[in-house]
Amino acid sequence: MKIQRPGIPAPRTPTARTDSPVTPPKNTVRSPATATPSAPARSADTFETTTRATARAVSPGRSNAARNLPAEIPTGTKDYYRKRYDDFVRRNPGMTPPSYYLEYGQKYCDRFSSLGPKDLTPEGLAWRDRTLKALQDAIETKRMEDPVGFAQLERDPEAFKKFAYDSHPDAYVQSGLYELPAQDLMKIGTTPDLKDLFTKDGLRQIAVALGKMDAGDVVSVARESARELWKDLKHSFPPLF
């Protein structure tokens, strides 16, 4: 038992809250940009970095699609479909492009562009030019309305061909098909290959186009067609007298 001397206070036991000395941790390296060890990190930088990384991790396909959208291609040109084909190949290496681009669109763009005054009347040639542009405009409009959806449609060749064929009747009729002379209608109708016309999509476009005719158009076209046909055939018969 210790005896306390008079006038000398007894030493107090240090407490963790008030009197315990704070010893800094050993081997602590402070960042030069940080004023004190307890300075908070920049929350804005952390948020931005995390947000970008999370967006890439959660939706990588959408990010890739946004960086790899179909290119805009001017319409009313003779090589429009070839450029659309090349644009698909650039964006989708190893995938098969829509067959419509070269096997139908470019083929008939070349074939109709080769027709001249000996094949079509001036009205027929003007209709040809309006129609070629209208068909290309239909594709570009689809692309502009939904670029990501258009890119997905291209990866389904049959669905893309159906979309393109369905755009044909309006392009034909709104460009003035039934305002042409009969000889133009005959030439236009016999220019495509039968194998392209007698398919499900080909027959549907013909039916839709014919459905846009009114009764007067049907009678007029039939009469003028018969008259033009007779002009072509009568030279094959020998004169009766």
C-alpha cells in the first residue's frame, strides 16, 4: 500500500478519449496533392469514372452500335446501292450483307439507267429518274428514323428485302407510273427478270401497285397497250393486197 505524500497530486490514468497520445501510423505516404491524410477524395472524378465504366460494362453492345452507325449516303446516284453494300461490310466484317443491295437494287439501277430515248419516251425517262431516287430515299429515310434499328434490319437479309420490296409500289406510282404512255409501261414491265418478279415479294409489289390503279387507269392502259402491241406486230404480217 502506497502512502500519498501531502501536496503532490496523484497521477491520473490516461484515457483513450482525452489523454492517450496519437501516434501516426508508420510507413504512411501522403499524396502530394492531399493537404492532410484525412482529405476526402474528389467525388466528382470518382462518379464520372465509375459512370463511364459501368455504362460500358452494362451495355457494351449499345455503345458499340452508337460508335458504328450506318453512314449517310447521298441518293439519286447510280452507285448508291454499292456504297450501302460497302458501308455494311465496313461495319460488319465477316457478315453477309443484304443481297438486295447488289442483286436487286444495283442491278436494276444499272439496267434502267442504261435505257435511252430509243427505249423510253421523255416522260418515261423522267419517271425513271424520279423512281430511282424515290427508292433510294425510302432506304435513307428508314436509316435516319432509327439508325440502330436500321443496322439491325440489315443483319436480317430476308427482312431487309421485304422492307425494300414493300417500298417499291409507292415509289412507282407516286413518281407518275400511270401517267406514262403505254409503250413506256410495256418497256418498264419487261425490263426486270422474271425470276425477280415471280417471287413472293415480287408478286406482292405488283399486286400492291396494281391495286393503286383506278378504273379509268385500267381501261386507258389496256387500250393503249393493245394499240402499241398492234403497231409492233402489224409489220410482221405480209400485206393482204
